[in-house]
Amino acid sequence: MLRFVADENFNNNIVRGVLRRQPRLDIVRIQDIGLSGADDPTVLEWAAKEGRVLLTHDVATITHYAYERVEAGLFMPGVFEVSFDIPIGRAIEDILLLAECSLGSEWEGQIHYLLLR
């Protein structure tokens, strides 16, 4: 099962909904691990060290830094950019589907935008 980290501005209603549906899912929030206010490269480095796929709404800057890591040959477990336009219930379903049906390294070096269906 995938392990996730939700960036600081990720919708907490989605995180809570995911955990309500699957309490054993391994998901942490940046603010819970002491990285509030950290820049994108620091967040991506922490995610890489911990082997966690990043959940974000940030399509403006995180993509650039994630691709930078990949181009530099650095480990990047994956990024899922979740649109603000996706309904919360749909985001929860998609994240649960990813968690339960993906292999741990399946998304390495990749950035995907959620609206899976």
C-alpha cells in the first residue's frame, strides 16, 4: 500500500475523509511533521527520504521542483496533484483506489493529475 504525505495547503477534509474510510492508511500532513512553511524542495526531499507520495493542490510550483529532482537523478516517489475542482468525495475515492491498487514504487519519478475516471 502506498504511503502519502499531504502538503501544507492540501484540503484537510480530504485527508480526514480518507482516514475515516481507511484508518490504517499511512498518510501524514506536512504540518504534523514540523515542516510548516517549508519550501517545495524541502518537502520533496522529506517525501523522498520517507518514501511517501506527495498529495498537493499546487500545480504552479511543485511540478517544476519534482521534475528537477527526476532530472538530477534524485529519488522522487511520486506526486499527485489534486484539482481544487474535483469534488471531495471523488478525491477521497481516487486516493483510496491509488493506495489500495498501487505498488509502492509504481509512481516513482511521476507526476499525475487527479481526476482518474
